[in-house]
Amino acid sequence: MARNGYGATAPYLGAPEVLIFQGAASPEVTHRMTARLAALLPGARRVVIAGGHMAPIFAPDAVVGAI
């Protein structure tokens, strides 16, 4: 049980999954950065999708599919 700051307790549900998106066409430094973040953050999942940083706009189906 975890305290919520107001004296009540609630069951701990765990940390939410962290989804890290990266475009396949992004610069190499971005590939290294997202791989490192995924390794450091508990529950993180790295997803590489076609395109660059505008993938949520130009490839929304890929983004929705990963979610």
C-alpha cells in the first residue's frame, strides 16, 4: 500500500510503461540517446518507426500501432 499524501492508502499499481519513439531517419546521436534512455528508465520501451521527428503527424498509424 502506498500513501497518497493525504493520509489514505491505495494499492501500488506499478510504474507506467515509458514509450520512447524515434524516427529511423533521425541522426545517429538520437539513436544513441534513445537507446540509452530506454536502458536507464525502468519499464521503458524504445520504438523505432519509419521517418523522422514528424512521424506522429506523417505516420500516425505507426505511432498508434506501437501504443
